[in-house]
Amino acid sequence: MCLGIPMQIVEINQFIARCAAKGVERDVSLFMLQHEALSAGDYVMVHVGYAIQKMTEQEAQSSWELLDEMVRLQDEINAQLASREI
């Protein structure tokens, strides 16, 4: 399964952007979006170190809500499985 993570651009230096999400910062290649008008504050979908799509703040927030829900559900499943092992 492939997973893209929405991140906000903090700063841009040519084709490399410093991006942040949930307190984590990463350097991300903008090479695949070189024809997009991107600036600090914009949101991008990041996959394996590459920005693959520009997105709105609302799209990024919706994506994070879905990802947070998946983590919550997985935590519930893990807790149920752990309680059966006791």
C-alpha cells in the first residue's frame, strides 16, 4: 500500500522544500511539481520524499482527520487483541 502524507511548505530552496506536519519536518523534493506555483504556506501531498500534488488546506486537514482515525482504529484493534492474549 502506498501512502501520501499532507505537509505544509515552510521554506523553499530551488527544488527542495522544508515541509512540516504534526511537529515533524522533512526536506521534500519539488521536482515533480516544478511547473506549479508553490510558496511557503502551501500544502502538498508527499510520497517517499517527493511532493506529488498541491492541495488546499481543507484537503490536507481532511486527509489528516482520516489518517488519525485509521491510527485510532488500529490502536483499538491492537488493544482488543492484547486483551485476548492475557
